[in-house]
Amino acid sequence: MTVKIEKPKMLPPKNDFGEWYNEVIRMAEIVDTTYPVKGFQTWLSYGWMIRNKVFNILRKFLKDTGHEEYYFPLLIPDNLFSLEKETAKGFEGEVYWVTKGGINPLAVKLAIRPTSEIPIYLMFSKWIRSYANLPLKVWQLVNTVRYETKATKPLIRVREITSFKEAHTAHASKEDALKQVDEAVNIYKKLFETLGIPYIISRRPDYDKFPGAEYSIAFDTVFPDGRTLQIGTVHYHGQRFAKSFDIKFLDSNGETNYAYTTCYGLSERVIASLIAVHGDDHGLKLPPDIAPLQVIIIPITSGKESDNLILEYSNKIAEKLSGEFTVKVDNRDLRPGKKYYEWELKGVPVRIEIGLKEVESNTVTVFRRDNFNKINVKTDNLLEEVQKLMNEIIENMKSDADKNFKSKIYQSEVFFSFTEQDAVSILIDEETGEFKGGIVEVPVCDNVKCELQISNYLTVLGEPLEHRNIKGKCICGRKAVKIIRVSKQY
């Protein structure tokens, strides 16, 4: 049966997404944003546990595909920073510089890493000598800082990226490097599918690719307010960085060649997406494998002699489940309703309620956070039933997220023959000027000026990776030769 539970009174409804998001990360104790430096935030214990669970899943995927975890230096000398000119130019407006050591001016100013291509490829040039050293596949999970000039938003647009996962690889041939790009895409697909975060994959336009890359691929998801968020990127460098940093090797014929490199990264935006995509008016809704606490047990006591029986029974149930799940008995002296609100806010997948009725019947009442359903379960098969529920919960969450995501992507053929103004009006209400949200696919010709014209109104996410039959005309009236995806992006 479906039970209607009153939502936490302090949490705004999710359809007021901006306020809801700010409040849910505060009330659910994800991060504290009150640190007195703009764009810097303090991770709280509960949020940090969620973050670690997500990145430990990614850590396993990387290990299983032959990546080794490293750590590279934070500071980059100015003379090295400018070695790869396109990268230096791309990040020049975002770099924090260290100019003093104590009270003494530094002879060479030091950049605080906005990204780590420079220190990593410098070390690659020292380590790689022959084809026997290749492929080299390394990754790190570190913080980076960027002087973000736009309005900051916790976990989404920050100045200190606290969970910057970047992988870098070097290869003996272009073919091997391109295979690595495919592997990186598959790793991210596997991660986002595990988390139930729906996505599209696009090849970024050349005018908006990663500085120094030959091409870039991006994963984007759609938030409840209809804006898209880029949640992961994969870049093919060719030999550009190898030539800038002198990453050379002797091949099997004894000839010297430059290596081919790739890189791919993501950040705590994955956590932001997990919160935004799955959460509801009651707070977080966490996949069971990500939830720091998977089962919360609430003893329903009333100050009578039977309370000891209820507490003893609750502890036995916790012991029964603790071998498979993270379990807690909440025996605080608070009303059950207050406890319900708190653990719903924090997204605990399963709640078990135990009163005298359950003790006497050797059962428990099990509540599902994903759909608010309750069932009565015999303790004899409780472990199997909870495991079944956990599997159902994640599949239900994935299904709900996928349906909502697909409803915001416009793929009907009617959209393959509209003008520039039509493309804008699909996502922006002409009367109110309000953004309606989503992603629309637009046919364009091979003149980049037409894309740039559209980008005056909306963000060009890129081209679909998969082959499409091209129909319709470009905004200039010429026959379209490709499709681009446009949206309004964070």
C-alpha cells in the first residue's frame, strides 16, 4: 500500500529547484557553504561518505581496466605552464598564482593546478623510454582550483574542485589511443548507469573542446530545472602534448616516435547529479550501494514496560541484517515522526519500524524510501526480502530517472525543419522569456557561423556520437549535414 508521509516542513518543494537544492545539501549534511572564501566549501561527514562510495566504484572500474592510481604535485612553475600554449591560453583566466614563499618573492611564480596535464606529462617524459613502457595509464583523485568568474553553486560550479578525478594515458600508436578513448567512454557509461544518472554523449564542437585536445567528448545530464550539466569528459590529444613535453619512445624497429595521449575527468558534479536527479520533496533518495546507511531501524516505544522488549527485538533485527547491510537502530528519545523525516531527508533506502505488534507477531514493518510503500515481513525471511527490495529500489530509481530524462529531449522529426527562432522558442517561452528546459537537436550545415549564431542563445553541447540520418535544413536555409544538441547549461 502507498502511505502519504508529510514532507519536512523546512525543505522547499523540488519544483523550486534552486532553493530545494541549496537547502537539501545543507539539511542532509552534504556540505557546509559558509566558509568565507567564495566557491570553497566544507564537506560534512555524511556527504563525504557518499562521495567516497561513488569514487570507490569508479576506482574499481579503473583498476579493472589496468589504470594505476598516482599523485602528482599541486604547484606548477610558470615556465612549465606555458609549454603547451593552447592549454596555457585556455586556462589563463582561471589560474591562482603563488608569488611569495613566506615574505620572500619567488623567483618563478607557481600556478596552483587548474588541471594536471603539465606535471603529469612532464613526468611521462622522464618515465617513457621505449614501447615496452607503453601503454601507460595513470589516474589521480585530487583537488584543483580555478578562478571561476560565474556565479558559484555548491558541487556544481566551484572555485575549489575538491574531487577532481583525472586519468591520463600514453600509447605507442594512434589506434591504441583511440581504443583508449572508447574504453574511457565505457567506464563512464558504466559508472553513470550504476548510479542511475541518465546521460547523453556528444562530441564537443571544435571551438569549445578542451584546450590542447584534437577532440573532446562530453557526458551531459538534465537537472530538474531543465538546465544541462556536463558530468564527464574524454579527450584525445593526438601527439600535441607529447611534442610539447618531449614524450618520446623507441619503437620495436629502434626508431624514435612521439607518444599519443588521452585524458578523461569528472568531479563532484557526479554527487550533485546524484542528489538532483533522484531527490524529491522529502530530500535525498540514494541508491542502496551509495547510501552511507542502508537500513534505519526505528523502535516505536511509548514509555511502557514493553519498551525493553521492543528495543531488544530491534537490536536482534539489526544484528540479523548487519552482515549484508549498513544498519543503525535509532533509539533516541524523539518522536517516531521526527525520526522518519530525518532519515527520509538523508535518503536511507529502507526503514524498519518495530512496535509491540511486530514483536508479538515476529514481523517487522518495512518502508521503501523510493516509493513510500510499506510491507509487513516475517523475520524468518527478512534478509532475503530486504535484499530483494534493495534491487527493486535501484531499478525503480533508474527507471524513473530515465523516463524523466527522455521526456526532456526533443527528438521528434518536427524539430528537424525549424528556424533559429523556433529552436530557441522550444526551450524558452516566448511570452514570459522563461526557460522551459531540456535538450533539442538542431540540424545545421557545415558552416560554423550557423552554430555560433545559435550559441548566442543556447549552449551547443555537441554532435551525437552515433550515426543519424540527417533531415531538414540549417537556419541559413542550406541543406543540413549534421545534428547538434543545444540547451541551457550550468
